[in-house]
Amino acid sequence: MKNKKGFTLMEFIFVVIIVAVLSTFAVQTYSKVRERAKMSDAANMMAQGVAAQERYFLKRNAYTNKWSYLDIGVENKEGLFKNEDTSEVYYTKGTGPDNTGNGFAVDFEFDYYHHGFAVAQRVGSEKYTYKLVRPFGQGQLYCIPVSENEEDVNFCMDYAGVDVMTDLPTNPMVPIPQKIKLDMK
């Protein structure tokens, strides 16, 4: 009786196929985990901004669209950038006004009824373009697909825990944000 040592070609091909399938799932899962981590950074910054806006409102009876007016100390961080409309945007993860990083642009927006929102727009990524919206005075964070981008829709559906796009929560920023009088001291 002859003792065979080693693999046959069929066994080797079978192992390669299994490894390829498993690595495909691992890469997809890793990509979602990385995106969730970036989202978590933006959500944390938004929560800090909303809490600071509420404290600012208690002192001055008005909201502001400037991060540097708030008591969370972002004015010295690299991520702060002044817009042409005198508001300020905070950029996460090395993202800047040229959108070359891979993070979020976090800004404050207000609607016609003076409701305030912290809005984080995903920038610097070709795969994702969604935005996060957090109304002042609420703890809920909304994931809003910016376009019909399949990656955005799937990511926001996964975040919201829904199975179909029509079950996604609607954007709380309705009507469309407009310029209102803000405290610009």
C-alpha cells in the first residue's frame, strides 16, 4: 500500500475557493465596521455640539452657527474652517475644506421655524455620500442617503434597522433650511 502525502489539485482548488469566499465577507464586514467608527466620531462631535448649543441658548436666548462660540474648545483644533457665509464647519478625520480627507463636515443648520440641527455630511469618500442629522433637543440621529447611491441606502438601512428603503426615517429638516437671524457677536 502506497502512502500518499500532499494535496490533490481538486483539494487545493476547493480550499482556495473557500478562502476567497470567506475573505470577501470579511472585507465587506471590515468596511462597514470602519464606516461605523467614522460615523461614531461624527455622531460624538454632533452630540457635543448640540449640548453646547443648548447651553449657549440658555445664556443668550439664541443659537449660533459658529463652533468657536461654543464652550467645547474646538476653536484651536485643525478641523475648524470658516465658511464664506461666516459660519463655521468642523471637519473630522483630517478632512478639510478641499474634501481630501475621509471624514465628515459637521455644521449647524436652521430651518424656517428656527429649529436647529447638527448636520454631518460625509465627504472625501467615493463610496459613501450620506449625511447625519441630529435635531437640537433630541437624542435621535438620522442617517439620510444623499442620493440613490446603493451604498448609502444600504448603510442607512442597516443603521436604522430596516429592510426596505421606504421604511427609512424621513429627514427631520423639513422645510428646507433657510438663513435666519443668528447671534453673530
